[in-house]
Amino acid sequence: MGNNNEIIKHRNRQNILEKEIEHIKTKTPKYLLGLMVITIVLTFYLEEKVYHYFGNGINFIISTIIILILISTLFIFQNFKKIKIKKKELKRISTKLYDLMKLKLDEENN
């Protein structure tokens, strides 16, 4: 009976991890698109105010694009790292489940 509760607990954790991974994968493009839209809007409104810092509008736009690329890259890297950690935990749980199910089958056969 103890193995059944442990198996159920691990399966629930496994389902939660799979949902979290799927959530991260579906939300990442939406966040990046939102970041790009916000950057474009801010660039449009701030271009006149920071014109004298950059010398001309082209330098400001280039600087904004570079910062956007850096932030996007860091965000994507962070999400890949989260997914990788969750997949490792998922694999560890799957191995535990396999061992528990194998143990349960061995007990039933004896």
C-alpha cells in the first residue's frame, strides 16, 4: 500500500513538471513579443528626449536594438536553463517510478 501512495505522489509531481515545462515553452515567445513592442514604443517616444546623448536617431536605434538583443538572449538562456533543470528532475522521477513499478511487479509475482 505504501508503494501505491509513493507512485501516485511521483506521478502527480511528474505531471506538474510537464505542465510547468509546457507553460514556459508557450509563454516565452509571448514575453519576447511584448518586450519588442514595449521597446519599439519607448524608442518612438524617447527618441526626441535622448537625441543629444546619442548624436542622432540612428545611433539611438542601434543602441536600443543591441540592448533588446542582449535582454532577449539572457531571457531565452534563463528559460532554457529552467527547462533543463526541470527535465533532469522529470527524468529522475521517471527512473524512481520505473523502479517502484518494477518492485511492485516483482512482489506480485512472488
